[in-house]
Amino acid sequence: MDLFVKTLTSCALFRSLSVPELEEISRQAQLTTRQYARDEVVAFEEDPCAAVGILASGSVHIQRIFPSGKLITIETFGPGDSFGEALVFSDQSTYPATLTARENTTVVYVPKTLILALCSRYPNFLEDFVRALSNRILLLSALASGQTLVNDLLDSDDTRVMLDALHRLGVNRQRLEGTD
């Protein structure tokens, strides 16, 4: 199994696609890889985002550097995790934080055009992609100032990961009376 197929297989975005489908995508698509050394910047805050990145190996910190010099690690991603899903489709497709390799890291990049083609061709891929976007929205809305009410959360591994990330960031979560 080549690096592209192995990486896509490990990513939740591609879980609904079979190995033969992923092999076909790997042969026909313009997937690229990039290797990063420990502490090398994968993307600076405000860099343009033109593709979804999937970690094939290693790990990255997603960090925000404030004018005061304070550095906050928002999340740490490892093999199979993806980044940039919402960014590639936004009007302002730039990274809102800096991504730095924690160790020697390999990233597979999936271009926006391929994501669009996969969404058109595979309804299950579209559903997984929208689920990932929804969970990122959950995370971002909770980081907004004031209170945010989120109804009917999907009970999934992705949701639990996002809720755990919110907890680690110090975001308080309260279950309203009369809800599950």
C-alpha cells in the first residue's frame, strides 16, 4: 500500500471510501507530500490555504502567538488527522494560527479541486466532510466571546474529540436541563 493510500485510509474524512477507491484516487489525483523537520513551520498564521493537509507521520502543534508574545497551543494533531478543511472553502482562505511540526512529520496535501470532485462522486465522503466541518464550527463557536448554544450534537468520536479539545482550552460546557 503506497503512502497516499495508507494516509487516506487513516483519515476520518476518507473512512467511507474503500481501498480500491482510494487506490484509484491515488493514481489519478494530484496529491502531494511534504516533509517537515522538528520545529519547522508547516504554515504561518495568515498563510494561504489551498489544500487539506493530512498527517502521514509525525505530529503538529496548532498554535496562536499573541502580540504580547504569549504562545497558546490550541490543538496537537497526529497521524491520520487533517487540517484546513474549512479554510480551503472560505472567502478568506488563510490559516488563523501557526502550525509547527513537533517532530519529523510528513503531510499529504489534497487539493480543493479533488475535495470538490470527491464530494460530487461519493455522497458518503460528502457526509464525512460536512461532519468534520460541523465539528470545527462547534470548536470555533465555543471559543467565541459570550455564550454559545449548540443543539442536537451528533454523538460521534469526532464530537467527543472536539469537546475534549474545548475542555483543554478551558471552555466551560454546561448541559441544559431536559437535554440528553
